[in-house]
Amino acid sequence: MNLARSQTQRSMSNVAWIFMLLASALPIIVVREVIHIDVPDTWRLGFPVLVMSAGLLITWIWKAISPLRPFFILFIVLGLVEWLVYTQIGNMPLWKAWQSNSSFNISMMASQTLRMIVTLMVIATLFFLKKKRESFFLVKGDTNAVVEPVRWMGVKEGERWNKFGHNFAVILSLGTLTFLILAGHPSLNIVIKALPFLPVILLAAMMNAFSEEMTYKASFLSVLEDVIGRNQALWLMAVYFGIGHFYGVPYGIIGVLMAGFLGWFLGKSMLETRGLFWAWFIHFVQDVLIFAFIAIGSIKAGGG
């Protein structure tokens, strides 16, 4: 019985990995970088929906993998909502005007509002699939839970998230700040001019951190953890998140590895604390720094 269950879980894990890779940015990266063909947004957003729809259909043909249905449903909803929000609502003349506005406050909040619409639809889907918010990490969690040891990170037996989470946030923030300063070289005068943007910087950072952690991490972990196993779910989510940053900053393989590691670490915090707090907080601090430098850049470019 245990052997049969293990084989079934392995089959579901293999299926989940195959369809995740097909629905990720990987095919687009191959088409652009290897074949050198540009991919329109409609194809980029529509193809994952077609892939996951095929996967959902297979779960009715291959009954053994039927527990993967919530995973496919979540991915389909996410793809459809992203298509609706980013290609339809986001391209409305009024919204395009807001997003291209020279004012940091207006353009940033227009962008974050679109992200939050996607996230709210994902949360509604998770309530339908999982019933209770605790089941998809929409709670603070045990912020002082024990951290599972990771030798290569220097995490020892008995460490707890209250201390380790703060330490990691500080170390990561120092790295982020150093990179931003070296890349931007902002003068003290420009930094002072950006101070009035602080309320929007904080609000946008709170919104963005919540949106990304809920939409692309907590959601996938919640529908996969009990189906393919905790470790497989964590790595699958981290790889998907990493691949999605191939065209981010930094660019390319380095960007994939850095985003993948951060996705893995923040997902680890969710699984161990059974909540969103540390993932959100660590992400929030990084976004405060990043958005602050975006605000500074808007002053240089357009005077604020």
C-alpha cells in the first residue's frame, strides 16, 4: 500500500513538474533567445492557460492524478485573470495614462492596483479550493517557529524564525541597498527630495510584497504540499518563480538563480511557520528600498 502510494505521488510530482515548466516562462525564453522570435503578450499569457487546461483534462482521464486538479484550476484562473487585468484593464486609455504618468505616486499606485486585483481573484479561488485561509497561509502564523537546519546557510538546530528572520532580512537588505547605491549613485539632495514619496513607497511595498507572496508562492504551496510532498512543492514553486525573473534585474541565469533562491527561502518560511508573515516582511523591506530608488529615479527623469 505504501509502495503504491509512493509511486502515485511520484507520478503526480512528475506531471506537475512537466506542466509547470511548459506553463512557465521557459518556452518563451527558448523562443526568444534561441529561435530569436518575439512573443506577443497575448501568446505569453494565453499559452499557459492552454497548457494547464490540457493538464486538467488529463486528470479526468488518468484518475490516479486527480488530486492535481486544484493545481491546474489555480493556474488556469491565474492565467485568465492576468490576461484580463494586464491586457484588457491595463490597456484601457485611462489606466495607461495613469501608469505612464510622470508622477511616481500615480504610476506606482496604478501598477500596484492591477497586481492587487489579480491577487484578490487568486485569494477568492483559494477560498473555493481550500475553504479555510489557514490552508493557504493567509494568516500570520507562528513567527517563532523552529527553523529547519540548512547546513550551507549556517542554520543550526534549535534556531527560531523570530531571530533568524530578522537577521536574514538585515543581511539581504544590506546587499540590496549596496547594489542599488552602486547602480544609481544618488546624491543626498535627490534623496531628500524623494522623502515626500515615503507614504506611497511604504504602501506600494506592502501591497507588492503581499501580492507576490500570496499569488506566486503561498497559492502554489497550498495546492501542492499535500499532493506531491512538501519538498517537491517548495522546489517546484521556487523554480517557477526563478524562471519568471529571467528578464528581471539582474538579467538572465543570475536573475533566475537569485529569484529562485529567494522564492525557496520565503516558501520555506511559510511551510515552517504556517503563515505569511516572514515571507511578507522580508519581501516588504526589499521593496521599500527598491521603490525608494524608483522614486529617486523619477525625480531625476521628470522632476517628481
